[in-house]
Amino acid sequence: MNNTPRTKSLSNLQKLLLAMDEFPLDAIWRIAAGFAVFPLTDLLFEKKDSIRFSLAGLFFVLLMTRLLPLLIRKIIPFSISVQQIWSERRVTAKKVDSYQWKKLLWIGIGMLSYIAVSGLLWKGRIFIASACVLSGGAGMLRWRLIVQKALPQ
């Protein structure tokens, strides 16, 4: 995380919370969330190769990655500086779709990691995880190209 005048006065905990949305911590926790998709699917539904149940597990994890930070921001009081930084990031995420693609890429990598570790090479799960990685990677690449074109030469 950049050590700007705005962030120098923040506590270490606040700096850590802000860093959770920056590389590499954002990648690590999203990979962990992706790793949890299929075990949660097995827990909530049945342990079988079902695209429908696996998609439900993925949507549940995506929903939780959205709702848990929202709940934490509502329940725990944070400094005005932290709230402003988070607000700016949410505005940027709404304007720049690459943020969502990046999230999908890391979650997909987590799902593929679980598949590799578990040894459950189920077609439906491999398809969903691969689709997340491929679409997330393609989306990020597209946005990088757009940003490069928008930069002054």
C-alpha cells in the first residue's frame, strides 16, 4: 500500500484492512474464497458433479465477498480516511469493470487449486473454474488494453 500523507496517520490495523484490497493480499484472500466454493457446495448440497449446485456455490461465495465487507464497514467504526479510501475504491470499481474480472480470475484460480488438491476431477467443476479463470483473464487483458489506449502517448 502506498505510504501517502493520507495513510501515514492510520493505524497498522487500518493499513492492513486497506491492503486487503491491493495485490498480493487481494489475490490471496480471493484464491482462498475460490478454494472454499466446492467444499461449501458439498456442505450445502450434495457431493456430486452438478453444474447447477456448483454454480450455486460460486454465486454464494461471490455474494459473501460482496456482503461481508459491507457488513464489516457498517458494524465496526473506521476512521474518516479509511472510509474515504474505500468509497473512492468502490466508485472506481463501478466505473472500471476490470475490478470484477480480477475478482473472478482469482476466485477461479482458487477453485482450480481445490480441484487439484482434492483430486475430484469432475467435469462440471472443471468447466466452471476454467470459465472463471479464462473470462477473468480475458476481461483483465481487455481493460489493460483500454487503459493503455487511454493514456497519453
